[in-house]
Amino acid sequence: MFEEAIIITIGTFATILPDYQKIEIMMFIMGKVPLPTRYEHSDEDYPIPSVNGEGDLLLQNMLLKSLLEVGTKYTTVSMANTFPISFLEPLLAISVVSDSGLRLLVQQILHTLVDRHDNVGKLSVSDIPKDISQLDLRVEKSSRQDILFMKKHGLQMYWHLYENIKLSDNDKCNFNALYCTLALLCIELGGDEVLVELVRLTLAFQELASKSDGKLSVHHQCAIQALVASYFNLISQLTAIPAFCQHVQQVIEERRKRATYLVPDVVFAKNVHDVNYPSVLHLEHTSTLLFQQEVIGEALHSTGHDISRLNTPYVHRPSGIEYRQQTDNDAASINIEIESLSSSPAGNRKYAEEQITFESLKRALQSPSSDLDMEEQERERRQEILETFKSSTLDEIAAISEQRSQKMHNKLSEILDKLNKPRSTTPPCSPQGHSSLSSPSQPVQSVPLYEMKFPELLVY
């Protein structure tokens, strides 16, 4: 077909270009992809962007295929360079459209760009090997740049994965693609914090598929539960934590005995016609068929992982533009008094203002423990700042910093406005700082502070 010839030509042309120009080509193509402008509701809680018509659907399909073709010629080194925000955000926006074929293309693009060690061909959601060494996966420690990339964009990616997995028209190819994306995030970017976040997200998948509220079909629930089992089997062996591996194997074996419709190699098999799905899936109180957060948390904690985030339930919040708006609202509601800090954008204590007088200075000099108190207060303030940066997301910190900068800007503008006011009515000032009056009857006017001249002994 003519479209396929164009796509192949673009890929052939990109082969001879350096990587930085391939990135520019991909960003150019992404800029031409029609982004969703209408929203359909998969349920009453979350809006799902839809394609804008058949013409846009065909154009999106062709451009994404071209993007995938160029991506196969590109060699990823740094995730931050590969996924600038102007490229990542529209790509993720397309990943949750109502057309399953477009969603699959986006996942394949992510696989191509995230997979730096050719592992994606060895991954399959239907495989649950007891020893993943037979997969011959190439795993390297995440670099500092990759960890920072996930800190900055991880929440956005998790939101789109969660939104994607609950779409009702997902088929086996879509679930397999989502599994591969999750697996590659763990293999390529799986630092300690990322690992805990991925476990937290996977447990949220399990909770989503355990609800019998009718929002998801039974087949859909079973597919999500099977994906969760396959993913936990992979990451438990990648971390090589015995207690984690043992718990995952126990749950999978229990499912084989009592509920084969929750086992990955049964649910995602190519030719399955004899699986007896229940009419309603009741798993909310069947603990032996579900992976337990407490057991997994203890296993991770025993190997030195920080599980404080794991103990916090996953909250499915908006992403992209909606996520930033929500973050700004959250940041505005945080009980932090920015005025009490002089060198940090965050804190949670406001110190009482005290007027500087001779008596207060005298008391401060006479107090032997004043230096110790100030040292203790400074130590507490630093600890509070550190805790804020640990517990807040990057977007929240940025919003707080922006809010503080805006206040400082407003204050500076107010001061400059006062300085620029006309002073035509102000009488000249004598060297002693007193106004020289032309006549006794002329009213005395105050001299601006910045025009007064003080003796040296009074200047601090």
C-alpha cells in the first residue's frame, strides 16, 4: 500500500541520520498526530479521551506507525533525552484513547524506546517461569539520570497504565503489551523507589479487578488478575527476595487448584475454549487467591526497601493538564507557611514575629542558651524541609516554589511602586535629616526613610 511505502521510506531515511536528528523526526511526527479533543466516559469517575473521527483515526494510525518505524532505528541512552515532555505527554495522551489498535501502537513505541537491552522479545504475559534465568534477561542497575526521570514522570506514566488496563475493549495483545511495558519499567528503570511504586500500582490493579460492582466484566477481571500474577512472578525473581518469591508461588499454586481462570498461562493461552469462568467473580474476601500487601511489604522491608509509600493506598488521580491542575489545588491546600522560611520552598511551621527592640536584644545577649536554642530550631527546620521533599511529589514542590516566587514578586513590585511615586510635595532635606521649611506656617511633612541621613553610630 501507498501508506506502508511512505512509512518504510521514512524509516530508511532515518537510518542514516544521527540519533539526535531521529529524536527531532519523532517529535515532528508526534506534533502532527491529532490529539484527542472529545472525552467519553468509561464510567462516572474518569473521562477517557476518544478519537475525533474516522479521518483522524486513520491519520493517527499512519503517523504512529511512522513513529514506530523511526523508533526502531533509534538507540536509547538517556530516558530524559528520549522522552522530552513535549514528546512524552502527547504520546501518553494517545495511549488511553478509545481505539484499542492505537493504544497497542503506543505501547509498542514505548517498548522500542525504553528497551535498551533487547528484552522485550523474551517477555510474555502468558509465561510464568519458576526460574526466570531461562529467559536470559539482561538487567543493569539504573543510572541516576533514569531514577530522576522516573521521579519526574513516573506518576504520569502510572496514571496512564492504570487508565489503560481498565478499558473494556482490551484484548490479549493489549494486555500483553501492558505487561511488557510494566516489565521494562522494572528492568530498565527499577530503582528501589520505582520498584515500590510498581508493586503499589500492581496491587491497585488487583484491587480494581477484585471489586464485584459490575464496572468490569468477569473476563476482564480475570485477565487483570492473571496479568498481576505474571508480573509479580517476574519482579519477585528479579529482586531475588525469598519471602516474596515464596508468597507469589503459593498464590499461583492455590489458583491452579481452585481457580484456573486466574492463571496467566490459562487465561492468555492462544486456544482456550474450555475455561469455566464464573458468572460473578468474588475475590474481595478470598485472601488465599490474592497477593497480600502485608506479606510483600515485609519481604521488601527485610531487604532494606522503604515501604512507607506501599502502605499508602494508590489514589487514581488525573494526569497531564488535569493532573497539574489537581496538583496545584492540592499544593494550595497544604498547610505550609511559606513566609516563615528564608531559604526553602516548603515547611510547616510559622514562627511568631518579634519586634527588634533594645530590651529584646539585651535579653538575647543575657540568655546563655540562646545559641543552643537557635541551633536546635535550625536543626528542626532542616529536618522539616527534608521530610517535605521526601514525602511530596516533584509537581507539588514545584507548585509551592512557584507560589512562593509569585509572592516575592508581588512584594517586590509593591516596593518598587512605592519608590516610583512622585515626591514633588516633599520639602528638601537638611544634612541633619530635618526638613527645611520656607515659612513657619508651612505644614511639616515626613521625609522618606531612604532620604534621611543617619549618623554612622546609628547605622547597622
